[in-house]
Amino acid sequence: MKSFLVWGLGRSGRAVEKLLKTKGYKVFSGDDARGDRWEGILEEVDAVVLSPGIPPKHPLWKRALELDKEILGELEVAWRFFKGKTVAITGTDGKSTTVRLTRLLLESAGIEAKEGGNIGKPLSELILEGPPSVAVLEVSSFQGKTLKTFKPDVGSFLNFSEDHLDWHPSLEDYLESKYRIFQNQGPQDIFVAGSDQEEILKTPTKAKKINVRKAVEIRNGSIFYEGTFLFKREDLNVRGEHNLWNTVVACVIALSLGADPSTFRETIRNFKGLDFRLQKVAQIGGIEIYNDSKATTPNALKTALESFPDGKVILIAGGKDKGADFDLIKEVSSRKVKRAFLIGETREKLLKVIGKDRSEAVGSLEDAVKKAFESAQEGDVILFSPGCSSFDMFESYVHRGRVFNDLIISLCSKRFS
């Protein structure tokens, strides 16, 4: 009987441990956070299942390679037990929104679907609850790194930009980890390219490739895919050109799985977006306030800025320094940003990129919000789009987003009390 060491007991670790035990396998488990030790166990097991948060530089990963142990992630293990259809969506930005929309479009067409992976429930958990006909999965590069046999029926690579260089040893490794998601697809499968970037179009897959930028036509605000009407621009209740294309990808995926396009418009109209993703949280005295805490990369920040009028953005940005290059936002920030208040480890980097004449480094998110309120005038937009991960100051982007919303509520109540 094959035996496993599951290391990292967050949600995915606990789920895959339970799944393996349910299937009758011998499972050892542990977590660095508990002070557990793996040295005495590693040689006894056949395979190691690592949490997505454990990087290749971790001593356990290195030692497992030396001992020629199979290194897997939760997604790879769970997929080997899953019998339904699999949709895998990856990209530097936009994954969660596209996953949610895809699932909603399938459901509205009467197709049983559940979402999971890097968003919400791990695939192991979905299987334990009762596997759906279609699993719509968000797949990160961390998960992609440990895939071996995984083969999605439909896959999409939305976009690519520099990210996670604190985890991946190189940008090439980051891209290769994305490519692994699609490496086992065959001619009967489908690959949807969400952009016409060279890195996306060169994805190594034998699946039928669909480039939505070429296959989709926009006429008088109506969106058509190979002659099939999908929706109108006016149906969208999520801001930004990027969300138009995320919606297009979701529609193309749903169509490929047999969904009736006549159901799409109502679903798209009812979709208000996900929390902390360019989420409009308030409008006060002609000033709109958006919470984009999920923007954890310079590219996500760039995309957010491009969604607003020139010279109207009061920006709050900054966070943990992952080694990313912020020169990506230099041009767009020169057009869009009226004033910026910068926080976290990257505040000095951002100060140089945006310019000291229009930006200021501050000590906390609370200070940044107060100064943004003081600077904003009617017609301006206060945009919280960090462009960095949250772990220098917050537990997660969700924690960071909630703190921002609380600060807005508090300041609004004081302003109008």
C-alpha cells in the first residue's frame, strides 16, 4: 500500500489527508507552524504531498528530491480520484472572477458545477462532499509546479506578468509552472487563450486552441463569438476592460461545455463582482471609492488604474516586497494618478516610480485613507489597489480589504455626523 507524508495542514492539507485516509492509504502529516518534524518520517513514505505555500527552497522539498520521492500537491492527488469534467483557469490576474462567472454561467444553463482549487474549497473537499459533474478550478503557479498527470477538459491561461519571485526561483520557473497545467491535454480538449501575449499563445498543449482576441467580434457594444451572440457591454456590472475579457473567456468555456448562450445575459447582469476586486464600496459627495485589495501584482495595479479617467485617481498602494518591477505602472500612473499615498515595504520603490511631486510615503493604511479623503474632490476616485501582497502588514488580502472598508465606514460616518 502506498504511503504519503502530507506537509502543511491548512485547508488543502487537511482535505487531502482526509481524502487519502478515506481511500485506505497510510498517511503521516505535519506542519512547520506546529513545530512538527519530518526527518524521521520521510524515508518511510512513498510520496510527499506539499502545501502550495511551501516553496521549492524548503528543506523538505530538497531532501525529498534527493531521496527520489514523488512530490505532489493536493490538486494532483485529488484529480486522480475525480471522474467528472475539469475546467482549469490560471493567469497572473483575474482567475477568481473568471472561475466564479464560469460556474454561474454553467449553473444558469442547468449544468451541475462547483468551483474550487485556489478559490474556496480544494478539489479534495469537493470530492469528499460528493463530486460535481464539472469542477471549475482556479489553479495557481504553486499548484501547477507539482502537477504530473492532471489534465483539464477545458483550460484557460488568462494573462501573464511577473509575480511570485519570492517563491519561484525565476520568472521562467513561474511560467513553466503555469504551462504544466495544460501539458497533458489532448486533441479532444480545449485551451482558451485569454490574451494575445506571446507567453500565452505559446502554451504547450495539444488541445484545440481558441484565441478569444481573434475569435470574438465586438459590434455596436454587442459581443459575438464565432457568430454567436454572447452579451452586451451594458450588461456588465464589473468595471474595466479586463473584466470584459474575463467575461468573454467564461462564456467561451461555458459554451464549450454545452451551455445555452441565451442564458448568459441575465447571469452577467446579476454578477456584481467579487469582494476586494475593483469593488465599489462608497460614493460620497461625488467621490467614488473602490477597494481592490486583491490586486497583489504591479500588473493588477496597472489594470485597475486603466479602468478610470485620466488625472482623477487618488491612489493608495504598497505592501510586501516580492521583488516585482514597478516600472510597469510608470506610464499609466503618470496619466491616471492625481495623488498617491504609499504604504508598506514597497512605498519607497513606488515613490520613485510615481514621483515625489505626486506621491507621499505614509506609515499606515489608516493614515493613507485619511490623506486620500483630504485630497479628493468631486469627480475624483479613491482607489485602494496595493499592487503587492499583504503579508508585511496584514494576514491576507481579505483582512487588508476588510480593514480598508472599516476605515471608509468610520471616516464616512464622522464626515456626515
